[in-house]
Amino acid sequence: MNTEEHRYQELSDFLKTRRARLMPSQAGLPAGQRRRTPGLRREEVAQLAGIGLTWYTWLEQGRPIRVSAQVLESLSRVLLLDRQERLHLYHLANQAVPTDMPEYAGSVSPALQHVLDSLRLCPSLVVDQCWNVLAWNKEACALFGDFARMNARMRNVVWAVFTEPLYKKLLVDWEANAKALLGRFRATCGKLVDDPWLVRFVGELKEQSEEFALWWPLHEIQGDAEMLKRLDHPAAGFLDFEVSLFDVADGSGLKLIAHTPLPGTETAEKMHSLLNA
């Protein structure tokens, strides 16, 4: 295999692995029937990216075909690639990297994104059934970090809470919050219990977190009741929120999570200062 053939094979393998890691709901598709293999199907990626199935199949087969920057951006959007992954995709496709390459953006409707952006001082997210973050507002980034710069795994709330030291410092009662999240996670992804993606995700998280490995076998379930959450932000100090979860009424299984500053506290004022800092 010569150098050019090797590069096309690398491109093929990269596309396959990124397609395999995605849940249908992450791409805005209904969960639908059970799948024999993890991830999206080739025809789903092709349709969402607006390219021909045959052409995309040739890409995954490692055929020596020319790929435009427009197609690479479409594939990056559909496969939820972060900036580093996008750069890698451009290099494999032998394309010049755009100087104005956009950051990752969520994959929800413009109307739903507008709702998020309208929730001033209220850090808010949209997650799928497995708690992958699909969209957010600037308030959420001020608290939890810039989601546009995170890889797909770190944009999973469950993965981040159980593996990222930031959250153990940020959540005042980390154990109670983590157990509640785990109960909601099990409740929302119950219908996907035999999905290969979920099986792999749970297995890897057990290896990364002793607490997750200890609590997962307990089969605790928790609903979407409103709850209070206290954070200890390194810049803003203590912040108190009422946390509400709302189902997105389009059959996608998505949820909107809104953190509303608790009345009678200084949280709203602190959020205003944090956003203006």
C-alpha cells in the first residue's frame, strides 16, 4: 500500500469509527427499532449530510475520490466532530484547512436554540436520551465550560460528572447529584438497554469511575422531578438553582434542562457579573 492509499484507508477508518459512536437521537433521529451494530447507518449519514449514498459509501471504502470543503463541513456537522477531529478530517482528505473554521454547534432546530438563548441568566442545555449534550446557551458555558471545544465524550453529562474533577469541585453535594443523575440516566435510556453504543459506554464508564461501577448495579431509578442544585463556582462563588427538565415535544426524546436562579439568593446577580466578566 503506497502513501496515498494509506491516507484514503485512514480516512475510511476515521469515518467509520465516528459514525459508529453516535446514537440516532444525537443526530435528531428517532430511536426506532433495534440495531444490530452501534451508531448511525451509512444512508443516514449521507442523507443528513446532503450527499449521495453511493458517493459516501466510496468514501468509507477508501476509494481515491476528491472531497470538497463543503462536504467535509457537512460531515463534520453530522458526525459531531470537535475542532481537533475536524482538522484531522481535513488532513486525511488532503484539503486545506479553512482559516475561519467554525466551532462545533449543536444539532437542534433553530427554534429550540432560540429558546435556549432566550433563557437569560439561566444556564440551559438540550440532551438526548443518553444525556449527550446537543445544544446549550452561553450561560451554560459560563458554568460548565465551553461545550463547543469539548469532544463528544465530554459532552455527555454522565461521563463528565463521573470522570471530570471539575464537577466534583463544582457540585457542592457531588454524591447526591451524581446518584440523582445516574437514576435519571437509567430511566431515560432504559428502552436502549441492549443498544451496542450504550453497552460499550457503560462498560467504559465502569472502568473510569469507581462510584459508577459501584452504583450502576443498584438499578436506582429517578424521575424528572424539579430539584435544587448548589454550585461552588471558582469565579462566582456559591450559586443556587432550581433545576427543571422539560420534554421536547417532537417525539425525539430530547430534554431541555433549565437552571433557574433560586429566588431570595444572589445567584441572578452573580450570573450577570459572571457573564459580563
